[in-house]
Amino acid sequence: MSDVLNKNFINGVWQDATAGAVFKDINPAIHSDVIGHFPESGVEDVDDAVRAARAAFRAWSKMPAPARGDILRRIGDILTERKSELAFQMTREMGKPFFETKGDVQEAIDTAYYAASETRRLFGHTVPSEMPNKFNMSIRRPIGVCGVITAWNFPVAVPTWKMFPALAAGNTVVFKPSEDAPHSGALLVKVFEDAGVPAGVVNLVHGSSTAGRALVEHPDVDAVSFTGSTETGSKIGEACGRLHKRFSLEMGGKNPMIVLADADLDLVLDGLLWGAFGTTGQRCTATSRLIVHEDVHDALVNKLIEAASKLTLGYGNEDSTEMGPVINQKGLDKIEYYVGVGKEEGATVALGGKRAVGNGLDDGYFYEPTIFTGVTPNMRIAKEEIFGPVLSVLKIRSYEEAIQVANNIQYGLSSAIYTRDIATAFNAMHDIEAGITYVNGPTIGAEAHMPFGGVKGTGNGHREGGWEVFEFYTETKTVYVDYSGKLQKAQIDNVED
Ligand code: NAD
């Protein structure tokens, strides 16, 4: 326990919550493995953290952006050195296999170097004035104090998608990680400290919805970036709207993979196993609906059942493990509930449909890879996010029907289409209502320098990743410099009636 970083980090000091309350953090694969007890922070702790972030803002925002970039580069270097060590702890805490958590850390490394490079490119515009001897430009300014609230499934990558661009642009941060991945959050913040991020620039406050709400509602927090469920995101959106705050929401998904009759079925199979059962199906971008042409339906489903039934479940820090546990009892209950719903709706459980037991799995939250066939577009298991290793298979007869079924949901995060026909692929890029479309690849696999985000019930119009995230973390200031030496009235002096 002594080697576990289990405190808040406020103004450069590791400390307990003011009220002294704690919550327990366990390994979802081995419940007897208690990782630690973490601060259940309250309003006072959030207030301390926001005050520290506000105090640090001026100096940090005044630092030349490339100097901030140098610090981000050091963060990338330290993450690289600690990649395996971090990944081990992340797997222990949230369950996905070690090779996946290494990828999670790598995404953070890529994001660090990308954000560092953007500090030399925080472009504004210069444009001609309509008046003589006048210069027009726009520049980018940081917003101020940013509240960062995240889910547990990418416990290092997702917080860095938010924090690195926020810091690069000159903002300061208060970070509230998920209560299901506090240790990973703390290990990440330790990297910031060790890289020389000044006190108060990044603050960490552990806790649950109480701390999250306090951060959203705090009058001195200028912007909120959230990743999590659509239900929570809606509440945050309402509060931020009321308080006139800028907010970015990355929420749930129900991502379709369309497989047409001309697809390479072996390629599809590899993509499906990774897309549907990677991270135990607990990705916002997980492939949760297979929309497959009737001509190849049976052949593909048979191959899939055979391959998925062979996946090795276990503790993710063991080499043999291909699929880890579900995050917690609530997650398991939700999966069990939806499997019941699917059965009642008349779908067929073609594989799984129950908790995985025996073989050393009894002490964890394991659920068998599950495939529902005979799913129709208006069933709840075809429309609602389950967030587990459950794939719904829908049979279609044409491209047009596939698009209709794919779009028949409230979400719009990721999507995929498998076809060898280039015209169909290009049509799908336009026709699928989603923020991301993969052609001949599964619905997962974001790269750090590309925009990431969803439409409809998944997002509120912002993007993470790539250049676009800098739009969120900066304000545009428009500047006019009149060097004519006289008053010039735009739209009046230069227009003859
Ligand atoms: P969640 O909404 O329960 O919690 C997310 C975070 O919000 C946690 O830190 C939690 O403590 C905090 N929170 C809860 N209530 C709050 C409130 N009222 N005010 C402020 N903060 C509050 O989500 P989860 O179960 O941790 O994560 C799973 C969900 O996240 C899934 O729906 C998944 O699709 C989504 N997700 C989306 C993306 C994306 O980029 N679109 C990425 C990962 C996960």
C-alpha cells in the first residue's frame, strides 16, 4: 500500500481529502487484490484545487508556448521510460490486457509529442483590412482554468487528450479521474510533477460524482471537458449551459460494422474479434452491432462464434489473456440486464450470455464473449449502449438497408464498412451518421493526430485529438491595428452611397 500514490495533488502537494473520507480501489480480475483507498473529495478540496489552478494561470499562460512544449516533450519522455510500469498498474486497476494498456500509454506519448509540436503552431490569421493603413489579425488566447473529468476505460490516454492540448495552449487544469481508475490517474499526474510542471498548473482531485459536480459548478472553472456516459454528459451540459461555460462532451456509442457481400471475411473476422471483444467491449468505439449482408451472414457468424469461443479470459497481466474482466459489479449487472432484455425481445444467444466462471475467474467480474443473432433494428439491444462483450448481429439485404439500420440510433461515434467496392466505400463515408468511419478496419483504432469525436447523442460538436482540439482550448481574439493616424470608420468612410 505504501508504494501506491493515493492522494490528491493540489498546488504541488500530495494530500488527503479535507474531510478524510476514502473509497476502495480493487483489481476487477482479482477482488482480493486491493490497490488502495483514495480520497473521496468534497467541495472544499475542489475549491482548493481550482484556487491553485487560478493562481498558477497567469505565469503559465505568459510562458512562451514553445517552452511549455519543452515540458510536454519531457512528459512524453518520462511516459516512454515508464510505459511498462504504468501499463502493469493500469491493467491491474481496470482490467484490459497488458498489450492494450501499453497501447493506451503509447497514445499518451504520441499525444504529448504532438501537443508539444503544436506549441510552435498555435496559428492565428492575418487578413487584409478593408481600410488603408490598417492591419487585421486573430490570435489565440488560453481560456483559463479547465476542469477535466474522465471515464476509466482509457485511464491514461483520454485524460492526456484533454490535458496536453489544454496545457500547450496555456491553460491550467483540475483533473478528476474516474473513481474506477484513480491510481492510474495519480501515476499520470506524478509524471507531470517529475517533468517539472510548475505547482498549481495541474491539480488532481479524486472522488465520484460529488467532486465532479463541484468542479463543473465551480464559478472559477472556465471550461469543462468530459468523457463518460451520455447520461452524465447531459447533466454536465445542462449545468455548463446554465453557467455559460464552454464544455466538450465525449459520450456513449453503439457503433456499427457493415459487412457487404463482397467483403474479405477473414479480414472482417480479425476486425470483429478486436472491435467487439477488445477491452471486453468497454470502449466508446467498440463494435457493438454487426450489420451483415444475408449472402455472407451464416458463413461469417459461424466463423465468428468459433473464434470468439476460443478467446482466453483472465487477469490482463498474464501473457495468455486475450480478454479481461468487466470493470465492476454495476457494469456486470448492466450486461446481465441487457442479455435478459435481448432474450425477451426474441433475439437468439448464439454464444455466451452468462458470467464466466471456473478456471480462476471466480474472484473477478468476468463475462463470456456474447453474440446475439436474429436482432432487428428496433430492439433495445440494437440501439442502447451495453458496454460489455456483447455483439448484436443484424441481417440486411442491401447497402441502402445497411445505412438505414446503421443510422437508426441516438449515437454517432464510430462506424466501419467492409467492402471491396471503392464507390460503395466512398458513399458510406458520406452516408453513415458518425464522427468516424473506418473502411476495411474495425470501429476502434484512433490516432493521436486525427480529430476524434461523435455526432448526435455522442458529442456536442467538439473534437478531441488533432488540430481541432486546440479550437476548444483557446479563445480567438480579433485584433485591429490602425496605423493611419486618423479615425477610420469601417463600412462608412470606405463606402459611397
Ligand atoms: P460515467 O458517466 O459514469 O462517469 C464518467 C466520469 O464522470 C467519472 O469520473 C465520474 O465520477 C464523473 N461523474 C459522474 N457523475 C457526475 C456528475 N453528475 N457531474 C460531474 N461528473 C460526474 O461513465 P463511466 O461509466 O465511467 O464510463 C463509461 C462511459 O464512458 C460509456 O458510456 C462510454 O461510451 C463513455 N466513453 C466515451 C468516450 C468517448 O470518447 N466518446 C471514451 C471513453 C468512454
